[in-house]
Amino acid sequence: MTYGGYYGGEQPPPPGRGRPPRGPRRHQGAQMLPIPGSDQARQRPPRQQHQPTRVAPAFDRPPPQQPPGHGDGMPPERPRKRRRWSFGKVAMALLLVFVLAIAIVWLYLEFSINRIDALHDYEGRPAAAAGTNWLIVGSDSREGLDAEQQATLATGDTGGKRTDTIMVAHLPDNDTKPTLVSLPRDLQVEIPGYGTNKINAAFSFGGAPLLAQTIEQNTGLRIDHYAEIGFGGFASMVDAMGGVEMDIPEEMSDPMTNIVIPAGKQKLDGAQALGFVRMRYSSATPRSDLDRVANQRMFIGAMVSQMSSPSTLLNPFDLFPLLSAAPDALTMDEGDHLHNLVAFAWAMRGISDGGVVTTTVPVTSGSAEQWDEAKAEQLFEALRNDTPVPDSVIYN
């Protein structure tokens, strides 16, 4: 049975039976001929010659563009996020600024504080012993004050330069409490080259060097550091702190300066504070100079405690005005540095709460002119040896 008419539209023969022989293979680019009589044959477009694609040599071709991180063994880069300042970073930046400001102020103070040759060697000077001794002097110098300022501070018009405050602060090398000793200005002592006289006369005769030598020879203590503050400097430092808080037991009225300080808890400004530490003619100071030196220690305790409190040290609005007032207020020895002064202030911060022994050099009876030599020697011996001061020689 033959299967003709395959091209006439009849069914093709079954597979494998009556299949026409295969013709020669066409090349891969040849086109399939359409079935005769179909619509495709009637609409066949003219045959186009094959144009081979020209490929540029490999060395002329640019490298293929690939996305970042693709094909080089690295993960694709993520878009960068905008960095945000966290609270910790802001706090750290502020801390660095604060530390830098402190460092600048520290260097300024180190090179700006007034210095004099207050301590020098001489024949017979006491040898260095245990602990460190400071000589603290409050002078009645009116240097730098005009007439209006002197009237405001009620300094009077006395000429010359004397000491209203003389203290020796002993900082021990062991766990013994620091000691702050007041020497009344009218105390009779032997002044080298001038005989017996009031101790504050040594400052008038020979300034800080003679006063230091007088104290060393009468106490046996070697003075290691010196600090002096005048009327104007004292008042300016108190004002720079915003005043010093004090609890005044009873009203204090001084007829010599016309300064009145009411009783009760209050903040004393510079003029009031100066009047408080100088007052000795008030009914609140019946022992005169002995009460005055006790008030001076009480005020220094409150002032140092306030200066060393976190509310002052960590508050730049309180700390920087105080530091800026220091160069004009203080005078130190040539060998002293700012870190020595800071160590002194830190040691004295416990005056108000009993962390520092405060006393006046023992005197006879109620007079501030004659000291009790036996008790005074016990006091100074304890300081020389860094041993606790006996309660029997503490005189307030």
C-alpha cells in the first residue's frame, strides 16, 4: 500500500513506513522551505543573505561591567548608613572638652599666680621632718584697691602691711589627721634681729621671709610651702564662689567697721566674709583675738568644703570664675606649684566635719599674747613626729 499525495494534504504515513529518503543535510543557516500552497509560501519575504557578526579582538574589548562585590569573592557592598551620635558619644565629647578646658586653665594658673622668695635657708634652720607644713597668711594689704573698694570692704586707711591671719597647716605622711594651728597676731615671740615683739610685727619688719623664719625658730617646724592672700583677693574669691554658706550663732556687729552680720544660716558675700574673719570688737567675740582666729578657722573650713564639693568642681559656671580669680588673689613661694595648693585644699576639706584637728597655739589664761610653753612644745613635737595631737593641748 502506497501513501501518495503526502504533499496534497493527506495524512502522512506512519512512522517508519513509507518515509521518503532523507536528503542532504542543510547547513545550520539554511531556512526551512514552506509547504507549497500555504499562506506562508505565498507571503514569503525575499531571502536575505546572512551577514556574520564581526567580533572585536579580546584585547580591544572593554572589561565587562559588573556590580560591586560581584565575582571578586566579596559580598556586595551595602549602602552606607548615616552615622548618628549616641548619648555615650555626646557625653564623651563633652567630657573631653571639659578636660581640655581644665588643662588650659591649669597651665594659665601655674604661670600666672604671684610668686615671691618667701622661704630660704639660713643658719640654724630646722631640718625637714615628717609631714608637710604650710604657712598661711592673710595680710591687710590694700594693694590694688581704690578708695571706693576700700570703703565697700571697710578696710580702713591704715598704712603698711601686716598680718590679720597666721596659720600653720600640717599635712601628715601617715593616717594621722591633718592639723590647722592658729597663731594670734598679738602673740609675743622672739623675732630674729628685732628682739621680742608681736608675731605680726615680723611681717612688717621683713615680709614673708622674716615671718617664716620667726615661726620656724619659735616652733621648731620647717615651713615647706607658703600662701598669702590680701583683703581684695579674699573678697574676690568669695564673690567668685557666689558666697560662702555659714551658720552664724548670734548677730555680730563691729563698731570699728560698722559691719553687721545677722544670726542664722546664710551666704556671706565678699565684704561680709572679710568682716567676719576680721571682727574682734563685737559682743559675739568676747575673747577678742582668740575668738577671731576661731572664726577664721571656721570660715576656712566652710570655704574649702564648698570649693572641693562636686557641685563646684563639676560645674564650670562655678569652677572657672573661682579659678580665674585665684591669680590676683594668691601669692606663693617660688618653689610652690599649683598641685601643691590643690593637695593642701583637698587635705583641709574635712575641717567642717571633724576630719582636721583645729586649734590655737596654747596660751596662758585668756590672753592671746603669752603662750603656754609646755603645752605648745607638746603640740609642735606631735607635728614634727607625725603623731596625733594630745587632746590636752588642743585650745579653741
